Amino acid sequence: MINFLFFTLLFLTACQHTATSPAATTQSAPSLAPSENITCSLQKDVRRLRILPVQDKGCSLQYTKYNTEKSIATSQSSKQHCVDISKRIITQLTQSGFSCE
């Protein structure tokens, strides 16, 4: 029983010392305003995000990867939905080593 407690304590202590917060390991992602383009690159790999207006209030988030563009998010009532999705994608790309501008 003591061995179990010792190894559990040792494991928890090791995990606590090696953990880093996500904020410390990621670059700050640029904010994507409605109708703005963001380009992310990692060596020769280029990804693009852009928000297009749809009707009065809506949006379409376009994502280009390997020179193929497709709509990955849409909203009929708010551009904020496309902005939120684009921020998540930019965060994932920067965590993978991409530089976004």
C-alpha cells in the first residue's frame, strides 16, 4: 500500500512540474475581423481564412488549403460565428507552428 501511495505521489509531482500552460507555448493569434483575410504559413504550406458577408447579417468563412478554397462555416444571423470559428482555426494553426498575419 505504501508503495502505491509513493508512486502515485511521485507521478503527480512529476506531472505538475512538466506541465506548461497553453498560453506560454503559443503565439498570440491575430484577430480576424469581418471581411478581413488572414494568411498562415509554415515553410511552403500556406493556409488562408477570409470572412465573406452573406445577406444583411450573415457570413461565410472560407478556408484555403493546398490552393483549394471551401466554405467551412456559415451563419444567417451573425458574423460573430465566423469570427469565433476562424479564431479557433488560427489558434490550432499557430500551435502547429504556422505563422499567421
